[in-house]
Amino acid sequence: MVNMFTTRRKGFVYSLFSVLVIVTIFSIMSISSNNDMGRDLKINIDEKLRTDELFYFKEGAKQDFERSSYISGKRAVIALVDEVLRDGNYTSGYADDVIENLAETGTYGNGTSTIMENSTITDWSGSISYLGQLHRISVSINVINTTIGFMDAFSLKLSNDVNVSVTGDIFGIQFNDSVESENKIDIGAVEDPLISIESYGYLRQIIHECDTALYPYHAQKISDTGVFEYLDVSNWTSGRLSLDIDDAEPESKILVVSDIPSGPNNADDFLGVVSGNVSDDPTGLDNYIFGATSVVSNLSGLSVSPIIVMTDDEVWSSYIYDEINLSCYFIDSLGPSFLDRLEGNLETTSRYNLTNETVGIASFITAVELPEELQNAYSSVDFKYFGEVSGKKIKGVTESEVGTDLVLGFLLDADHVSLWGLSGLDYD
């Protein structure tokens, strides 16, 4: 049925086109059968048709350029990452200049990138010129400027300015126009050159942004009031959040409730209990914080259950462990931008820090995945680790409960403890 209707629609279009062509032919023949006035009219009609053809060719070239420049820009980013990883050396020169040159001409250093073959702006210009020749149209395309900047931390902005001139070979009709295009180039799904090179290829990570809808923060304090008691002298414990007192697997979780119901209940099966009611009965509970008001309301609407850290009378919510497991990237005002990572910089340089928006990114690495000789007591934030910056353990990440490793060797530097407001979670 779909094919039948499709065929009918095509037939209608083709038939309408045929009618228009026949009408045009008969009109021209009728005019041609008259006197010199008819011949003049025929020339005028031909010139009008040719003018329309040139105009639409020019407009089509403009629209096609916007699509083509996006493809050239995206492939240029991929090509540069490929060249850097293949050589094991950061790009010589500024990364934005290199990408611009790859997008325009496909050249890198003294050679030509195979990834850019038939995909450059110059290739597009040649294709449009050749297409024009087939229609007896002379096409001149002049690339005025190509620039790479940041749209945001996870996407580049490719801007192009070109002048387009089309001239009909028959009547000499000419149209001149300029094209300004701006394309968003996502840097996701490419390998991070900084981690690959600095780890000598032992660690390899694909850049993909942490989902802030699922993980809205690294860690934050939920409450700092209440009465508490801990079985262990370290006065803290942690576990995955549970809001259900009848949870089927309570042993490694922290129960968060408005109050513990009177009578028989399962609260004592949990690793720890946080309650908003300061008068709850603590009988049978090893670790508890009572009187932590509004904790339930702060944690009820989260898409993914965080790890809850109970430390002294403070309650924290943390997603750092999840971000480590996902190897995802987050915006980091202290870190290097994507272009800086291509150059081997460990911070966003002034060249790329042109707006008030943070374009630095970072991820967490797991040091124990490196060979033993490369394992050090450095911060697990990638650029801090390779910058040999020391760090401290973090409650709820380095250990889920005292003596049990959650992420072996995870440390966080003082700069990020301060930046993220995590004082109280760090320990030696």
C-alpha cells in the first residue's frame, strides 16, 4: 500500500513536470512563429530561465556548504586525534590552527590525513565547481576564514566565511554572495589524547559527558545536625541509599527515613540509619544519626540512588563512585580544555579561555589499572594525577566502610576538595 501511494505521488510530480515542460515548449514555439518581437520575447524567456537556474544553483551551493563544513570540521577533529594517538606525541602548534587547516586542506605537518580524503572544504569547492561546469556555470569560491573555538566544554564551534560567485556561460549573468556558517562539533566519542599519552597507552578513555540529570553533583552535604552513634571508633560509615525499610538487600545500604516506625521493623538490618526524628529508638542499631531534618525530602527525587556517607553528625550524598565506574567526563574549572589536551597542557590556557564559560574537562582514573611502576599516591582527577599532585582518601569512595576498599587507591587533591566543598569527607 505504501509503495502504491508512493508511486502515485511520484507519478503526479512527474506528470506535473511534464505538463510544465510541454507548456513552456509550446509557448516558446508559438512565440518563435511570429516576428522579431517573438524572437526577442524568446530570448527574454531564455534569459529569465537561465537567471532562475543560476540563482537556485547559488542558493543550493550555500546550503550545501553549511552541511559540508560540518562534516569537514567533525572529520578534522577525528583526524587530529588519530594523528596524535598514532604518533604518541601531542600536536605541534596550536590545536585550533591544526584543526582549521585539516578542515580546509586536509594537511597535517608535511603530509595529508587519509581521514580527510575527499572531505575538506577545498574538496567541496572543487565538487561545486565541477557541478557548475556540467550546467555551463562558472563557479568561484573563495574561503575567507575558518576558525575553531568553543561552544561549551563538550563542543567546538566551527565558523566559516566564504564568498561564492556564479556566472552563466551563455548570457554572462552573475550572482555574488557571501556565506557565514557556524557549526557545533561535539567532541564526544573520541579518545582522550591526554590520558592515552600520559599513561603510555595503558589507560584509554573515550570522552563522554557525565549525565548531570542522573548525577547532579560529585558529593554534597545533606545535613549537619542530629545525634549520632557509631559502632566503629572511626565515627563514620557509608552505603548505597535506601528509602525503603523493607528493602530486600539492606546489609550494605543506609536507610533514610522520616522516622522509624514503632513496633517490629527491619531498621536494624541496615548498615546505618538516618532519621529525621530525634526521638527514635536506637535499640539494635549499630550506626545511626537521628534528628537529621529534611534529609528525606532532599534525597527523594533523585534518579539514581547515591552513596550516603554518615560521618560524625553529618550526612553526605555522593556520586563520585558512579562517575569513576562510568569513566565519564565532567566540567572542571581547574582542568584543561579538549584543545589543551591535544597539546598536552594540564590546564586551560589563555588561548582557549576566551569567555566566562568554563571549558576545562576532567575525569577520574583508577591508578591500580596502571603498571605498578606508574602507580603513585596522586589525586585520581586525571590531570592532577599526571601533574603528580598528592591527595587524600575520600569517605564513601576510597572505602565503603572502614577496612573495605570500594575504589582501591582513590585520592582527591586539596584543590578539588576545596572547589567542590568536600571538607569533612577527606581523611588520611
